[in-house]
Amino acid sequence: MESPINPLMRSKPQPDISRWVGFEIARQAFALRIGCVREVVLSASIDAVPGAPRFVLGVAALRGRIVSVLDLHGRLQIERLPCDDDAGSGQCLIVVESAGEPMALRVDRIGQLYSLEGARIRLPPQVAAPGADGAVSGHVVFGDSLLTLLDLDALVDPISMC
């Protein structure tokens, strides 16, 4: 005699879900895959490095390590808004690791964590965007809002060429 199939035991296909750390640059929402983010630092002293590219703010000492600090405004060629320089904003750092090297990305504000189904992620338009260099990996639409997903390796690749 066959035993009935328990509907709770049926394996349902699991949606392709990825997790992302959100942040803002000039009031625009962006996110990086959570796996590349090591920590978030709300304030740090940054020392300039003479001769560095404009999007490299300098270096910071974080947990006993010296890390390069990138300004995502400059890297993505997004103009800084006047309110971005207000007290308490613009000093948030997202510490990431790429190719075994830690570095920090300066953003205006830390946002929320996202769990995104792969079907919701849309490919970026095929537009030549100077300075982006493939750093935008996709977009997610939330009503009238847009979340831009960034590829960390493409985002920091120009640093290794400097």
C-alpha cells in the first residue's frame, strides 16, 4: 500500500535570494552584497595621500590596519549635494574586502539590509556611463524608488591600476 504524500514534505523550489547592505549617496539608494562587507564604521579619521586619484580620499587606521578610503561620490561621478556636508553625514564607512585587501567606502548614510529574489533584479541599461566601468550590476524597483546594486570588484578595480 502506498503511503500518501505529505504536502508539507514536498520540496518547493526555493527562490534565488541574495542579501545586500544598503546605503545612500546623494539621496540615491545603493547596495553591495553582504558577503563582501566586513563592518560599518560611523566615524573615522582619514589622512590624505598626496598624488592619489580624486576618488581616493586617503587612508584610515581601522582596528590596527591601514586601509584605503574611496569616496563613492567621486568614483561613481555623482555630485555631492549641499546637505551631504551637514554634520553627522558623509563620514560613514563601509569596510569591504576585495582580492584579499581591506578598504573602506565613504557613503552619506547607511541604509537597510535587503533580501532580494533574483527575479526582481533587472540588468542595468546598456548605456555608456563614464566612471561606472561595469560597477552597476543591476537595479531593483520598489514602487517609484530604485535601488542600484553595485559589483564591488568592478567598483574598486581602478584602484589597483593606480
